[in-house]
Amino acid sequence: MDLKITTPRSDDYSEYARRVRGGTAGVRSRAGERGELVRHEVGERMFDLVTEYFPEEYRERRRAELTRAFGTGLAVGFLGRELVRYARR
């Protein structure tokens, strides 16, 4: 019984290393996408629970955010109008 054991060439090693690196990059990107999906789902579920169990606090916070957004919109509109006036001079 004669066994022929051949040692791999350096080209074989580099090809194997390239394939392993390429495979792990794909796995990592898929895992990252999956993690983002899970975080998004958990966030949605938490939001649903907060609105269900704390409706008064949710309404107050929402009203405050809308008021702040409206004030910011007014400020941006005013500054934009003044910049247009200044540019026309």
C-alpha cells in the first residue's frame, strides 16, 4: 500500500485563504443585516407597548415633539426668508 501525500502549493493556500475571507465577509454582512432587522422589530414592539400601557405619557411626549418641530419649522422659515431678502440686496 503506497500512499502518496502531496503538500499543497502556496497558490493553493492563498486561494483557500481568499475563499475563507470572502465567505466570512458575506456571513458578517448577513449577520449585520439580521441584527438591524431584529433591532427594528424590537423597537417597533417597544413603541407599541409604550403607547398601549402609557397612553397619557405618549400623548404628552408626542405633543411636545410636534410643538418643538413646529417651532423649528417657523425658525427655519424665518431665517430662510431673511437670507433671501439679504441676497436680493
